[in-house]
Amino acid sequence: MADDAAWDTSKENFQPLRKGRDAKILTEVSAMPQGERATKIKEERSAFWEALATYAGDDPLEVWVRFIKWAEQTFTSGGRETEVLPLLERCTRELRETRFEQYRDDARYLRVWVKYADLCKEPHDIFKFLQANDIGQRHTLFYEAYAAFLEIKGAYANAAETYDRGVVMRAQPRDRLKDKLAQFQHRMMRREQRKAENRANGVEDDTGEIAETAARRFGDRRAGAGRSAEAENPGGAARGVVGGGAR
């Protein structure tokens, strides 16, 4: 019970992670004295950089994925911008320069890019770059994340076109793409219904547009306030995708 209490009092200080953090790891880390924790983090970070610098195998992305996961699991509030974002940027850049053809259609590499876009202030350029360079264009993840971003921005027609392009590209897994498209279409139907109700009631046309500040992290899963996450929240509809394994 003491361990559970320690976890409950410290867990609020950790940056939320899409798939959830390892409670055992966080309990151990939060119980460390500050100096010991800082030393442990420094040593582990150095070990990852050394592993990347000396790697001689055929899949350096595997090391990057472990490094990024470690950073996501390790750092407290604010760590996303100061620790995770630089890793994502460097991983995408270095592998683009050295292993582009190898990883162009790798779902793990696409996932790193989507995580990167999720932390950028202007992710639209990231999605356009991925599309222009044919990165991850046969994976459903690209289309659901891009469409969720567009929907959050209120670009509903562009979001619909993005889903349609995913269908044309036969993005995999196809069943997940079909599900996300159906959820989007349901949200658009509900939006039109609200508009009609507002007009009938003489209410100014406020259809409950999605506030970007309320649903910015399109790679996460979060319940929509007062409505089901899948049916009403485009951020919620695409969340939980980024943190999962390659699919």
C-alpha cells in the first residue's frame, strides 16, 4: 500500500502519455532523490546516444524508437517540448538524410513523424511534406492523423478529401480507415443537424466548432465533453493511434 500511495502522490507531476506510463517505472523514479534521478537520466540518455553513434546494424530506427519511448516515459511536465521534440526532429531528419528509401514506407518512421507533427505549432507543413515525399502514404495512420488535424482546424472538406485519398491509396489497415471515415461522416451529419436546429430556433449559427485548444493533440485519445469521443471529437477519434505499435 505504501508503494501505491507514493504513486498516487507523484503521478500527477508526470507528462501524460498516449498509451499510459509504466506505473512501476514511474514509482521507482519518483521515489529517487533529485540528484540521484538526474544522474540516472543523464547516464541513460548518454547510453542511448552512444548506442546510436556506434550502431552498425541494419535498423537504426529501432534504437531511435526505444530512445523516444524512454524520453516519453522519463520526463515530467514540459519534457515533451524540451526533451521529446528535439529527439523526434533529429530522428526524422537523420533518417531522411541517411535511410530515406529504407524507411519511406515504414509505419514506425511515419509514427515518429506524426508524433513530431503533434508537437509542432504548425503541423500542416509536416503533413504536406509527408504527402509530397511519399512517406507513409500506404498507412491509415497518415490519413486519420491528417484528417483529424484538418477537422480540428474546421477544414471539413479537406478532411473528407484526405479520408477519400486514403481509400484510393488502399491504406492499411483498411478496416480502421473505414471505421475512421464512418465516424467522421457521423460527426459531419451531427454538425449539419445542429446547424438546422439552430436555424429553426433562431439561434445564431454556432454549431459547436471544435476549438483547437480543446482538441489539439490529434494523436491522443480523449473523451469529448458531453459527447462520445468517437462520434463528436475528431481529436478523440484519432487519438491513441500514435502511441501504439506499428500497424
